[in-house]
Amino acid sequence: MQVQKMAPGVDRRYTIALCKGAALVDETRTLVHHWTPGEDVTTLTDRVLSQNLLARATAYRTKDIVRRVFARRFLEPTDVPARRLKRAVDGGLPRKLFTEALFLYAARADALLYDFTTEVFWPACRRGRSLLSTDDVLAFLAEATAEGQIEQAWSGEVQVKIARAVLATLRDVGLLREERRGHREIISYYLSDEGLAYLAHDLHEAGLSDSRMCEHADWRLFGLDRGRLLGRLDNLTADKGMLVQRAGSVVRITWKYANVEELIDGLA
């Protein structure tokens, strides 16, 4: 298993950040709904605490969620992810789309989650495996350490915590299902048409050509290579804002919406 250094634009070193929280889907929905665009982390944290927005979380846990998970994933280095998620929640878009967008941003912000998903989870799925365990993550971490992806070796206890956090995140976003202690069942996951349009518009807005957009590594987070993606794009309905035309290997897309925000409004 070769550890691939995909390049979604973040620090490619692996960290223990996932120990602070897995997907946190419900908590993120609450935070983006109550977050005010432009609001800094300190002000947001104080308001979440004073209004008890995360009712079941202690003050210490609330600070961790806001500062070390929410801010890292959705406010840094830009708050564009938070703005888009807020627009999706406030616009009443499907929960599945929200979760897919959340997972995209969480993986982009965490190289370990990104690489494990693309280099271990989906290949295991394609091979017909039914389960993943903490041992699969631990094996990945061992190779990552040997490859220099982890600057300072983590203790065995920390590695187990990270392994559980990785699997819990994939479970929370719908790629795995609880099976038995230490093991998770692989689910045949299908990216929604809305999620597909969302990521396509995101990459298009980033300045990629239509052909390069179809080859971007982010699609692999959802199990799509270029061939599978093109097949899905061909079948998108007009309300998703894209008209795909192909001639051999050339891909041309007519975009109805100029950016992701317009797409969200159109879908809503």
C-alpha cells in the first residue's frame, strides 16, 4: 500500500486533530445555522457557551468543538465553507447534501482522513471487502510513519484513538455502518446528484478547466474516477445546472450557475 500525497491544498502531514471530533454532523448544522458570517472564533465560542447551543456538551467540550474542529474545517484559512454550509442549511437543502459537503471540507482539512478514504477505504470497497477495522487504520499509520508522513511517532494509545476516530468519521458520513466492536461494515455509498453538482461547481469556481475538473483527486473521496464521473455527469438533470457534452476525451460543460452559492439557491 503506497501512501499517496494527494494535494487538496492543505498541510500534508498527519495530525491527531480527528481525536477532537469525528464528523459532528448535528453539531456542525447547529453551529453554521447560528454562526454569523464574518464572526471570529472567540466571539462565536462565547455566544455558543452563553446560549448553550450545544446543550449536551460541557464548556470544555464546546470550546474544543468550536475552536479545534469547526474553525479548522470551515473557517480557516477562509470562511467560504461555513458560508456555503450555512446557505445550504438555511435554504432547507437535503441533509445528505449537507453531510457530503461537510465530509468534503473535513477531508480537505485533514490529510489523514483524506488519504485513508481514497487509498484504503475505496480500494477495499472495490475489492469487495465487507468490513474495515482499527487494524486497517493502524497498518496505514505504520506505513505513513515509515514514509515520514508523521513527524514524531505516536504512542500506541494515540494511534488506537486516531484509528477509531477515522472509522467513526466514515461511519457518521454514511460510508461505514456499525458492525461489532472494532469493526465497521462497508456500505455501498452513492454520491447524490446534488452532491456531485456541488463538488463540480466548487472545482469549476476554483478555476479548473472542464477536463481537469473531471480528473481532480477530490472525486476519489466519493469513489469516483474519471470514467464513473463522466457517466454520472451524462445523466444529471437540467436543474443541477450543468450540461455535459463529450467528443472522445474532450469534455465541455455549459454552466448555468456561476458559483456554488448560485447552485445552492437554485437547488433550494
